[in-house]
Amino acid sequence: MSKIIPDVRDGLTRTERIILYVLHETQRELNGRNVPTVMLYGRVLEYVNISEEELHVYLDRLGVKGDGR
């Protein structure tokens, strides 16, 4: 349940916070380059069980754009 209830401090859910953390850490490893979605998905799965479709919904909600957008 805690992964769907937003935190009052910043409005992020646990899952959103994990995605942003993993994205940031992976981008650092890649020296600031874009992170392929499949790589991000694999790493996010180490923390939380979500489908690829759910990941895309979260990325859209967070304003994370792929394909150079």
C-alpha cells in the first residue's frame, strides 16, 4: 500500500522515488548519458515489482522523456 500513497513532503510515491533514484544513479554511472528504458526497468525491478507498462506510466507522470525528447 505504501507504494501508491504519496508522501506529504513532495507528493511522490515510494515507487516514483525509487524510479527517480535508480534513474539518477544509472545516469551517473553512464557519465550523464541517457539511460535506456530497458536498463532502467531491469534495475527498478531489483527494488519493486512493476510491469513495463507501469514503468512507462510512472515515467510519463514524472515527466521523464525518452528518445531524445
